[in-house]
Amino acid sequence: MKKLTFLFFICIVSGFLNASEPSVFEAGDLDSASPYGLTEDEKKIYQNKQEIQNLKKEISLLKNEVSVLKDAVEGLRSVITSYSDTIGELKSKYASFDVNASSQQRGQIEERLKALEENDKKIEQTLKELAKLIASSNTSSKSKNALSTTPKKLSLKELYKEALKAYRRHDYDKAEALFLDLVAKNYRPAICNFYLGEINYYRRNYKEAVVFYKKSIQLYDQASYIPTLLLHTGISFKKIGDNENAEKIFNALIGNYPNSKEAKIAKKYL
């Protein structure tokens, strides 16, 4: 089957080697800082990765803001404690003042008490506003964190099952999104790329289909679905007018899987 994989790769490349514009079959490296030649589905994967990275940066900034706000709250609480102690002392002195103390002395203490109590109220109000900011930042951080991660209730295995269910009931939009997510997480990439190829094949996006079929067979060329993959690849080449590569694929299918139902269908195209 290694020869088959090599033949498949040659067939993919040879028909488009002299194309006047970048080939869709030369998809860019998704891990590159500036990938090029991406298919629409690969662009979605890349965009998702970028969005997740941006969300992680925002979460980090929000956490720093929360930390700064908490430090500010602690500082204000220390000030309030100091004010409270001072107010307590002044009230104690005021209560113990001799009834014959001058009205001027009493007035001075009353004014100081009033000023301290007003400052105390202002600080309390500031603390409340800071508490709201902290709560808002925490909520935003949790919300963004939830967006940047896969729901914890579903494992990758369960997500794969959901993708298969969606595919089998022809809910291709949902299936495509799930399979793309699984490929991005490197979970069963060979078969996930195969199903992405199938989705594009049935949508008549034949060039896109071939891209995913190529990736699938390069990852694992001994899977049970390879006859279907080869048949649909050959048909896809026919649909885009590349009869030469289509013939090579059909012959490879017939030669390697002569007794398969896919081989019988392939013979009809020759």
C-alpha cells in the first residue's frame, strides 16, 4: 500500500504542477505564522486557532486586571481599618471630655469626626465599585475561557460519535464543524479527514474533497474505507476535468482491490 500512497500523491501533484495560480492541493502549513494556499475548511481551522489564541490573551489580561483590583481593594481596606481605629479613638475622647470643656475643643473634635466618617463612606463606595469590577472581570474571563475550550461534558471520543451521527443523518454543517475540530485536536485525523472529504464530495466541492482524501491516505493507507476514498477521488478528478489522474486512480483501485464493489464501479469509468 505504500506504493499506492506514493502513486496517489504523484497523481495529485502532477496534474496541477504547471497551473498558472497556486494550487488548492498545496495547502499551507496551519502551524505557520502566515499560512498560504489554504482551503476554505483549512481557513476555518486556522481562524479557530487564531480566535482561541486571542481569547487566551484576553483571559490573561483580565486575570491581571482582577489581580490589580484585588490589591487595590486590600489597600483600601487597610485605610478603612486605620480610619475606623482613629474614629473610635476620637469618639472615646469625645465621650470622656469634661462637661466643662470649651465649645471650641468640642467643635474641633466633631469636625474631625465628621470628616473621617465622610472619607470612610467614600472609601466604602469605592470598595463596592471595585467589587463590581472584579465580579464583571471574573464573569468575562470565565465566559471567554468557556469559548476557548471544548465543553468538558464531552470527551474527544464522544465528539467523534456526535460527528458520525450528524454525518449519517446528512447534517453536514454540524458534522463538518465537529470533524474539523477533531482534526485540529489531532484525534483520529486519518478517518476524520476522510469524512471531511466525503462531506465535500457529496456537496460537489470536488477540489476540496480531493484535498482531504489526500491527507487521509497519507496518514493511513490501509483503512477499510480506502476503496471508497479511491473511487470518490477518481470521480472527483473526472468532475474537475482531470481525466488523466482519474484514470490512474481508477486503475490503482482496480489493481489493489479487484474484488471490491468500488472496483466494479471504477471499471465503468474507464
